[in-house]
Amino acid sequence: MNAPVSPGAWSQRAARRQRRLERASALARGKRVEAGQLVALLEAVLEPEDRVCLEGNNQKQADFLARGLTQVDPQRVHDLHMVQSVLALPEHLDVFERGIARKLDFSFSGPQALRLAGLLARGQLQIGAIHTYLELFSRYFIDLTPQVSLIAAHSADAQGNLFTGPNTEDTPAIVEATAFSGGIVIAQVNEWVDTVPRVDVPAGWVDFIVQAPKPNVIEPLFTRDPAQISEVQVLMAMMAIKGIYAEYGVQRLNHGIGFDTAAIELLLPTYAESLGLKGKICQHWALNPHPALIPAIEAGWVQSIHSFGSELGMEDYIRARSDVFFTGPDGSLRSHRAFCQAAGHYACDLFIGSTLQMDLAGNSSTATAGRIAGFGGAPNMGADARGRRHASPAWLKAGEQARQGLPGARGTPRGQKLVVQMVETFREHMQPAFVEHLDAWRLAEQAGMDLPPIMIYGEDVTHVLTEEGLANLLLCRTDEEREQAIRGVAGYTPVGLARDARMVENLRDRGIIQRPADLGVDPRDATRNLLAARSVRDLVRASGGLYRPPTRFRNW
Amino acid sequence: MNAPVSPGAWSQRAARRQRRLERASALARGKRVEAGQLVALLEAVLEPEDRVCLEGNNQKQADFLARGLTQVDPQRVHDLHMVQSVLALPEHLDVFERGIARKLDFSFSGPQALRLAGLLARGQLQIGAIHTYLELFSRYFIDLTPQVSLIAAHSADAQGNLFTGPNTEDTPAIVEATAFSGGIVIAQVNEWVDTVPRVDVPAGWVDFIVQAPKPNVIEPLFTRDPAQISEVQVLMAMMAIKGIYAEYGVQRLNHGIGFDTAAIELLLPTYAESLGLKGKICQHWALNPHPALIPAIEAGWVQSIHSFGSELGMEDYIRARSDVFFTGPDGSLRSHRAFCQAAGHYACDLFIGSTLQMDLAGNSSTATAGRIAGFGGAPNMGADARGRRHASPAWLKAGEQARQGLPGARGTPRGQKLVVQMVETFREHMQPAFVEHLDAWRLAEQAGMDLPPIMIYGEDVTHVLTEEGLANLLLCRTDEEREQAIRGVAGYTPVGLARDARMVENLRDRGIIQRPADLGVDPRDATRNLLAARSVRDLVRASGGLYRPPTRFRNW
């Protein structure tokens, strides 16, 4: 694999590209390939051991190409090395089961996590590494450059220019790496059109285009029904707003996916407004178009949102709110996961997300035994950006708290990103969120990983927020303080019950632990009435009918 | 500035764009504007307080547009907020002197550093912040989105598709942020053509195009004449190869600009080859096309290079070595600073660069009093990527050395990037490279900065390499050890002379400090004869005549 290049032969890549194109030439008119010819095209283009990016995004899927890939003859096409961010469809694993692919480098496998672990255990698949999104895209330009990419777009014109629609997502990063390294780009589109609404991918970067029989699969992953937000979540959201957002003056941020952060979004035009925080927090976002943010947008809270991907049903709303979203001249969203991840990493002051388990050092993980779920974008968002040099009040204050009084290199002044883990002390089925040892350690052993799959490292976490209180880890000066700060908000979990009560009280006196009352939050005020929308229908109403939720979210 | 959005008016941005286009419409035929109309176009399009990105790259400059901008009427266009990565041309500061622009957010101002400090001191300019490149691009999508961008390309076709040529550099990031946020993109090109060799920027993303009277300025910043490499630099390069590259098995890396790293590049096919390291180190690079890397490429050392920008004179060589470089279907380089910076951050295991000053905590800076030079890409490359999750042997080993025996959060296993500072103990005019206090502190005070402009933080530095030896800071366990490790390689500088000799010997016994002899490097072998090329002419010869250096580098 790491054999030195043999000097002298310098256009092997171009020659290989030429051979692929020649083998495929009979199957295409120009770039155009009929759907019935897809399998033949793939067999003509692909060679054993190719690195292949089958566009699996967080939302949009090149599902027709995925199905086609499962149908190639494993005698001809085998030992592929798949390099794709998301494993969402069964087909993404079928290629391993059928002996077409062998090695996998990826970022997230949510829906396929269980089956992935099974394939690995049975030796039908070999994992290179699990990445965060931007990290995998970065390797596309260094040592995981795809030789063939199979991407999804909305439409194509006769020249081959592609319109991705609102879900551009990973496409630019994939195409850039493949088209400019002598690779082959094959796109599936929903339709051929005379003129694309806008060019998302220029024709010259694409080799073959096939119209799929059905529009590509897109999942509305970022829609949270406000009806399911609990009053505990309202309480935690109040504490987040008062204890963190207001305290640090957070203007630029990213929210994870989940009901906890949806609650925060829905409290901005109500609770946060009552605190006089409008204009002082939450103006700039790296975020998918969360429907839960509609009331805040409508109330004038939000100046800008740049998005990784889009969200089904939000198309008309986005078009009508183009002052806030990044849109093309056609009015539809232009998302871009690579740039949005970079923005989340370098231009946001706060990430707030949730986790399944946290240990006493503050390390957290969503890994559970027998499931290899991957990381998605959280580690990139939830890590201090050590290369950052521009200051903001929030970043400076966090850095100052972390470094005050420390000597030497660790004491050199520098800002720090706010990384908040927001968890109820018990998750569903009464599983404690706080544990002595993460399941990640066991999974690492099972799956032969170099390191346990930790989502957010304790070193990077600045605050832990539960219904019991808010722990500011920035202010802890010893491992013991840190441990007790975590125990001190871990409620009735075994970890919480084992706290040193005296030390926890001391931490509270020092403001390292804050209870709701310390923050001036009265739990009796934490009712669902505070939510700016209490149902999907409310969100639709708030949007003036512009938001059109997918059927599964409609019950009226 | 942070005034809340007033609800109700949701297409202000689109309306503003429309007004700008209407005011400019009489000046353009389609997108085409004559050079003589440029100033009128800028006056028509620009509005006071606009955020403007005037494409100043590391190499390529939109110089004609820059000149035009200095000529607009400050009564009409004033208080612009410039958001551009590099201040390279006098015009980039003239706009402040002339009252056209007022605020500046940037990354690097090398050639204008002195004048920039003067303007700041006289209150003619206000600095928002100094960024690393990727960080500034990231803010383009969050809170520094340009309303107008003035970019440089090589050619345009009648539709308005742009070909940037090998120096794509910042263009994709700038255009993406501007074109998809209702902004205006104005491009200067060297020529109009029937068909662009390839589309680097689709026509739909560009509003106006003007042909400049002269081709845009490009600087060959990455050419180092091997004739100027000293034997001390050869010695240090040998130590880097043996003590770091071989020791950690570094396959993916980025080199800073300078003679120190050029020496390493020129020792790969000679010294490193003699150590049997071919194929074991240095196969994948995030790097501009350094001419000094030609001999290593020719000897088959290099598998891939992805580039931030290009380098003058390397065009034909790149075209003929397309297996190694990222090129378009036209055969010329496709560079991309944003993706390459991401790749350097997330997909490289080592950054090695130089500095002007280092303190006892290992913090280093190129800042000197009275000059505001900025950061460029170094802080991004020279920082541990805390969001990284994929493993490599080099990264794992560095992480293990750093964390061995540490308790709690700091001891949780995780990899670490190798960040090497390579400096001679004295730089020119016998200025010591090691100091008790960085000049950066004084500059911060002078210029009213929130933090001293530290290029690489001591917390992120893993190795310090001088002609006296190699200090491995990963293995230090206390601030005192770290300080003595630095003093122990600081030679005859006052910092070096103040070492605790006994402690330094102890660090040497523990392998934390290694002298050349400890590494098996004999200084007597460190002659210029080891360099695979000893002159620019040698580089040309090694390239088979494909490399055509600019005149200033030719003395034959």
C-alpha cells in the first residue's frame, strides 16, 4: 500500500483514467448514461482495490448508485476501499457482504451501527478509521483520495452542469478531490432539465450522469417535534441560557441535534427575550435549518445561519427568509458541509450537544457495545480550536477561566471554545448518563480499535449541564475538583450519590457548581408554556405557513 | 453593529443586491465591464460600511481591482470593512490612508507589516482581529460574510465562467461565501477566451468581469535557492529526518517556508535514502509545489501533494508529474487553500516550521515591535487538531509520549500532532532565537491586542530542534523540565547559558534532549554535498528542464 512510486512513469493516473473512460464509452452518449446501463457502467469504470466514495451524506443519499454498486459482479469488482462520510442505507453495507468492498473509512453509521459491528466481527469488513466529517474530507486530499466517486444531485443540464438543490452537503468536497486527481465522478440526478436553476457542480468536473428512476432519498434528521419536549428540558434550557449564553455573551454557536437544544431554540423569543438578551446572544449560527429555530428567526433574533445540509419542508421558508440563510440566486439553500464544519470549528464560540455516557474525567461517548456508530461532526465542533487566533468576549472569558493562576505553557493566555454537554442524569430505561467507565473502552477492545471511541474529550468539555445543576469545569484546578464537579450534578445516579458532599458544597460556594436557584432560575417557572411553539403545528403557524413538515410530523 | 434584525423585512439583502446591480447596469454589457469603467463600477456597487473581500492571496493578487478601489471617491465609498487574507500590495493599505476603508480583518501582512503598524498607531485603521487563513474563511460563513468580493482569475469565457489557472488559492472560499449570501462578485481576468481550459468558478457565481491591462501579480514565495542552504541547516535537517521523521514514521506532513525545511526536502533522496527510509516517510504532503522537492519527487519518494497555491515556474513540471499533484483535466494545478489548510490541520501528522523567537514555555512568535505581520497558515498547521479521531502510528506515538502516566482528563489516551520548531540558536545580526520574554507581549500592548500574537503555543509544540540538539517536549512532565529542555538546546544564547547543567544532562540521559551524536548524526557528515541539488540550476536539471524558475532565481 505504501510502495514507493516508481520513477519514470509519471502519468499512470491519467492513463488509468483514460482506460476507464474508454471502457465506458460505449455505454454513454456524452456524459449521459441510461439507468438500465448503470451496473455495466460501474463494472466498466471500477477496478479492484479502487478507493470509492459513494455519497452517503447525513441526509441526502446517492441511493440509486448505491443499489447499482451492490449489483456489480464481485468477480470483476472487488476489494473496494469505501471512503464515505455516512453509512445510512443497507446497500452501504451490502457491498461488503457481497465481497465487492473490503475496507471502510467513514464518519457516521447511525442506522447501520449494529450491522456494521456484526460485519466487522465476522471479518467481512475492515475499518481503516472512524473520522469526524471535516477530517475525512481532509484525508480526501492527502491519503484517501477517491479514484471513483458516486454522487447525488437534483438535476443536470445537457452539458452536464449539476444542481444539487438545498442539500449540497458533502458534494463539493467529494467532487473537488476526485475531479482534480484524475478520478471519475458519476452522478445520479432526479431529472434532466434545459437549464439548471444554478450550477452547483460545473459540467467539467463530472464524467457520467444517470437519471435515477426515483428521486434520491433525503431524511429530515433535524426536525424535533416541540410536543415531545419535557419540562425538565425546559428547565435545563433556562439554565443554559442564563448560566452560559448570557454569562459569556455567546453570539456564534452550533447546536447539536436533540430535544435539549430544541428547547433552547424555542425559549429564545420567550424566556431569553424576557431577560433582555435579544441582540446580545445567538445571532450567528452554524446549523442546519432547524424548524425549532423558526420562532426565534421570526422574532428577529437571528442574523445568519450557515448550514451543513438542509431540512425537508424548510424549502419555502428558507426562500422567504433569504436574509438569514445562505441561498443561491435561485432562492434555494446552498449548504456546504465542509465549509460549515470549518465554520463550526473556527468561527463559533460555543458547541452544545448531548451524549449517552460521561465518565468522571468528563470524557463522553455515544458508543455502546456491539454498535459502531461513529462520530459525525460532534468531535470537530466539540473540540477547542487550538489554531484559532481571533478573539471574542466569550472565547476570551472561557480561556481566562481555564488558565487563571496556571504557570508555564498551560498558563499562557489564550482563549477557549465553550463546549457544553447537556444531559439528563438518567436517559431512557433509567440508564445513568454518568458512569465510572465508558462503554467505549469495551467497544474498543471488541473491535480492536487503537483508542476508545470518545466523542468529546473531558479536556475539551467546559460545562456539564443536568437538571440538577451546571458544572463549570473551566474553573476546576485539580482532577479531584473536576470529578466532584461532575458528581455534583450527576443527581441520583450511582456516580452522583458517591459524591463528597462537603467538597461539592465548597465547589458550589466557589461558583463551580450552580444550582437552578443559584442562577436565579425557579424550577416552577419551567413549564412547557415557555416554549415559543408547543407542536409542529405551532411551528408551521409561526412560519406563516411557509414551513411544510413531512407527513410523519403532521397529526392534524 | 449587533443590532437585532427587525422582523418583517426579510429580503433586504436581495433588495440591496438588486439596487447595486441596477446602479451598475449601465456600465456593463452582461457581466462584462471595460477596464476604464472599473472605478465607476466600484462606486456604483459599493456602499459605505460594506464588508469587502479584496482578493489578496499569499501569491496571486487582484492588483488591478485593488488599484481601482484606491481611486473611488471617499465621499461616496467610505468606512469599508476589509476582510481579506493577505495584505501584500501597497494598495491594500492605501484604501485606509485615503479614508475609503476603516476596519480590517486579515491573516497575513508580511510585506506591509511595518506600514500597517503605523496606520494603526495613527488611528487610520482599526483591526478587528488577526486570523489564520482557514479561520478567516470560516468567519466568511458566520459573522464576516463579504457583501462585495473583488477576485482574480486567469481567463473568462463569454458566459462568465472563470479559469483561475494554477493559483486558485482563496478564490473558492471567497466566492462561495459571497455569491450564496446575496453579495456581488467582481473578477479581474487576464484575458477573454472562447473556452476556458476548465471551469474553476461557474459563471452563475460571478456578477462582473473586467479584463485587466496587465496580468495579475503573482509572487514566487516558495522558491528557495539551494545555494543559500548552510551546513548548519544540513545538520539540522539530518537530525530532523533521523530524530523525528524516522522515529515517528511520519508519512503525511506539511513544511513551512524557509531554508531549514528546504534542506530536509533536499536530503530525502540522499541522506534519508541512505538510511533506508524511502517509502517509510514523507509520502503525502500538504504543500505548495516547492521546487526543492523536485529531486525527492524524481527519486520516487512522493505519492501525493495537495497545494494551497502554486509556484511560478513549476507549471510544466506539475503538468508532467500529474500523478503527484492535483490537476484539472487541462493539466494545470488546481490549488485550494481552504481544503489544503483543512488537510494540513486534520490529515497531516507533522508540521515543521521556523520562528523568530521562542520563550521558556515554548511559545513562539514572529512578531516584532512596530510590525504587525499576522499569522498566515502556521497556527492552523502548528496546533494539535483536537477534533481528530483517526489514528496513525506517528500520531499515536506522540500522544502516548505526551500522556504517559498522567491522571484524569489529561491522561485519557488520545493522539497528538507533531509540531516541530526548527531554529538556529542565533538568527541574523546575532539576535538570539531564545528569549525570556517574547516581543509579542510588547506588540500586544502597543497595538491594544487582547492577546499577544503568539504564532505557535508552547502547549502545542512537541519538538524544538536547533544545531545543538533536539528537545522532545512531549516527554517533559513539569514546567521546569520543559524550561530546561529548551535551555538545553538554546546554545550560547543567554537563555542557553543559564541552563541548569545537571538537569540538562539528566534530560539527555532520559532521551528528552538528544545531541547529534545521540542520534547517530556526525556533524562532519553535514556538508552541502549531501544536498540533492546545490543550486537552482541543479533543480532545473533534476526536473529534466521542466522547471522554469523566474529570472531572479537564474544566474546562468
